[in-house]
Amino acid sequence: MGDRAVDQRSDLDQPQEAAALRAHRDAVVTYLFDLARAAQPGPATRHRRKAAAIPPHVQWLLDSMTLSAAYVNNGRLDVVATDALARALVAPMFSSHTVDEHGRPNFARHYFLDDASRDFVDDWDGAANTTAALLRAEAGRYPWDKALRELVGELSTVSAGFRTRWAAHQVRIHHGGVKRLHQPDAGPTRADLPAAGPADVRPRGALP
């Protein structure tokens, strides 16, 4: 009976492991193509990407979501728009000393520069690994983005944990799954999150 139970669990795990392997393979291939494109001869575009304005209809859509948490982040993992429930869910990020001059949180700064993030996220190591891998993939897509380079430079200078993960050269394009948070007002909170693909500005339901 015990052997059969182990076998059944293994059979259930195999599709998930295969999906994870495919996602990792796709991320690596995309990253390598991005690096190859950036290395091609030609004038390099070295500039700071302009902050994309959130279209009114996107904010309207967020505001209309009263029973689910939804937010928008860019490729640098700045949270640029939320609905009310999402803002409440990640309230520790908005009250963190790592927010920018506009009061916007950034997942990478929060995880690597705010020690309180270890109490907010149940699997801090997993969240930190995913965050560094997402930024590495974004750097492959936009190697001349000054704001991204400044962010990576800041994190590398201040956080040994980020330096170690950045040096590992892991990449991630999208992710989903179950995230467990310790919300100060609600207590332990589970969020079931769908995978989302990369874009400059996009609705997201996935916490790194």
C-alpha cells in the first residue's frame, strides 16, 4: 500500500515537473536569443525607458475588481497600479522604506533591502530566487535600460543575497502557483496565482 501511494504521488508530480522543465527551457532559450540580438552590430540604444502611463481603461478594470486582488507591474518589478484589495494584501510593501519617490513599491527592493520582507513572505528564498531570475531575463531583453541597470547596481552593492543570486545567471520569464503571505491584519494568507507572460506594462496576478 505504501509503495503504491508513493508511486501515485510520483505520477502526479511528473506533469508538474515536466511543465517546470519546459518553462525553464523556454526562459533560457528566450534569454539567449535576447543576448544574441543585443550583441548584433549596430548603434546601441542607450536610454532610460520612459515610464509607461497606465491607460484609463486598465485602472478602471482594476477598480472594478472588488472580489479579487489585481495589480500591474513593469519589467523592473515596480508596482505601478493596484486595486484596493491588492494594495491591502501587500500593504507591508507600500509602507516599506524601499518605496520610490512616488510611493511605489518594487518587489526586488522590498525583498533584498527590507529585512521585514522575510516575515511577510512565507518562502522568502523562493521569492528572492524568482525575483532575481525575472530581473536577469529583463536585463537580457533590455540591456541598455538605464533604470534597470541602476536597480541592479543598487541591489548588487547593498545586498549580498542579490549578488549571489544574480551571479547564478538563472532566468525566469513567467511564473505562477501558490504564494503564502503573512498579512499583518489578516494573518496567514494563501494566494493562488496564474502564470503571466512578460510585457512592459501588464495586469499581473503573480507575486514573485
